[in-house]
Amino acid sequence: MKSGYVLRMEVDNAYLVRTRDRRRRRELLAILIAAAPVGLALLAYSWTHLQVLEAGYRIDSLRRELHATGQSERHLRLEVARLANPRMIEKRATEELGMEPPGAQQWVVLEPIQ
């Protein structure tokens, strides 16, 4: 399809030599120098933010562990109090160990030394 507005011509680019544009290189370097501190600041902010999040998760985990340890300690203190009860000791001695209360002839009375 030919149009009256389009004119095709063969172009021979064999003799063209590409040269580097120094002005464009300076502009690119200026942009990189201007963008580098912003990029580094964003990287530093992201890194510190991630460190704060990680520390927060660690603190939360340690708080949960502390709470569980406190609950366990309370439970163990109650069990110690229950087992230290003289009635409980006597009950366990008679039921589990088969002990009996001492008879009258088994009592030994010690006299104080003067």
C-alpha cells in the first residue's frame, strides 16, 4: 500500500560512527549521585524497621514464655504447700508407705542435758 505522504529511501549507514555523548554521561552520573543517598536512606530505614519488628516479636515471645513460667511456678508453689501439709504427709505415709502411728512403747523421751 503506497501513500503519497510516505517516501521510502534506502539509507546506507555503513559509514556512520557512534561517538559517546559526554554531556549525557555527566547527566546520568549527576542523577546517580543524587539518587544514591535517597536509595541508601531508604535501605537503612527498611533495615532498621525490620530489626525493630524482629525485636518486637522476640519481646512478645519472651513475655509469653515469662507468663507460662509464672503460671508453672504458681502451680508448683501450690503443690508444695499441699504436700507440706502435715495431714497430707500422714495420709501418704500410711497409704503409700504402709506406716503406722507409733505405739506407747515406741516413744522415747529424752531428758535435757544440764
